Amino acid sequence: MFAWITKHFSRFKDRSPSAKGAYWEGVAAQELKKSGFRIVARNWKGKRGELDIVATEGDVLVFVEVRSRGAAALVRGFQSITRHKRTVLRDTCNDYLARLRKRPATYRFDVMEICYRSRKDFELKHYRSVPLFSAGRGR
């Protein structure tokens, strides 16, 4: 089995987890652009955490968390977002909103999950309007 893993993931074997994450965030950003989103910020750092992508879709501000996993991973990217991570993301989104001169009427949280075998062989799923904010805070 180790030989199979080495063969199928050799393109990434010398890359750090952060380098892999940055690569797949770039892929996600490109996909968002193709779908009509405008990228506002990438890797925005707040007091407690970081937002992978901040974008707009029309008048809606969209916070996007990118989760990438190898095809052999036991846990999919979407399911890997723990309660603690959701809390940090919510706080970071609110930090971003607090720094804006004019708060948007509508904002939401999306997750882009990437399951890859290689750079050319991957599946991307876009989960829109993932519940992250408490009732009445976001749309």
C-alpha cells in the first residue's frame, strides 16, 4: 500500500501542508472567479484566525473556507471543520465585518472541499450558505 501512496502522491511529497493548502486555495479562487465571484482578499488574518478567501457574488459578501484532502483521507474536508474551528471562523468573519466602513446587508459562509489524487485529478465541491453565524447575524 505504501508504494501505491508514494506513486499517486509523488507530486506533493516534497511540499509542506501549508504549500499544499496554498495551492488548493489558488485552485478554489480560480473556480470562484470562473463562477462570477470577485475575490476581495485571500488569507486575511484577524485577531484569532485566518479567512482563506473573501469574495463577493453580486451584492453578497462571501467568506470561503477551503478544505483539501487526499483521496485516501478517511475524513472529507467538509466534515473536518470542528466546533472549535467554526467558532474561530465565526469570530474571524465578525472581525472582518467590524473593520469595514459599511457592513454589507447580506453575507454568508461557504466551504469549498477539494478531494485530490493529483494536481490534475481532483474533485471540487462548493457548499453554499453553510450555517456558521447565529440566527439573525448573517444570511
